[in-house]
Amino acid sequence: MKYNISDITGGIVRFVFKYRKFWLIPVFVAFILINFVFSEFGIINIISLKMERSDLRSKILQEKHKCDSLKSRIQCLEQDSTEIERLAREYYGMLKPGESLYLYKDTLKSEEK
């Protein structure tokens, strides 16, 4: 017995139209569920956006702490003369009048290496 493709497709189409009430509801529900999960406002996108938001908030807090520490450092350098003296001695090798600098051989050898 030979089957013709048009007979098979016609049978499927008749079956779908005959029971369309039963096929329409699951297809509609599946469409709604797929949109609920995978759309722009779906669950997966919302979860990823919440994770990204928490990461950005933690980065903002880190930058605020960094900014606060830099502000306190600036304030310290503007107001504290002993800090300025310490930096001048440390970085530029400056001395107060009447002070002398002593260098030891071990210090010179470690600086040359």
C-alpha cells in the first residue's frame, strides 16, 4: 500500500482542526511560558540584571571608599606639616638646617642591587 504525502498531511490537518480546542490551549500556554522565561522582561533576564546590579553596587562602594581615603590623604597633606616634612625627607632626601645624613655601607650595597 502506497501512501501519498498529500494524504498524510491532509490527515494531520484534519486531525488538528478536529481537535483544535485541545491543541490551541497547550500551544497558547507554551507560548506564554516561553515569553515569561526568555523574553526581555523574563525571569532569566531579570535574574541576570539583579546580579549585575549587585556587582555594580559593590564596585560603587569600593570606589567611594577609595575616594574617601584619597580625600583624607589630601586633607592630611594640606594641613599636616609633619607629613609634608616626612615626604620631603623620604622622596627628595631633604634635610633640616643643621641635620646631617649618615649612610652605611650595607645600605649602599642594598640600594645598588
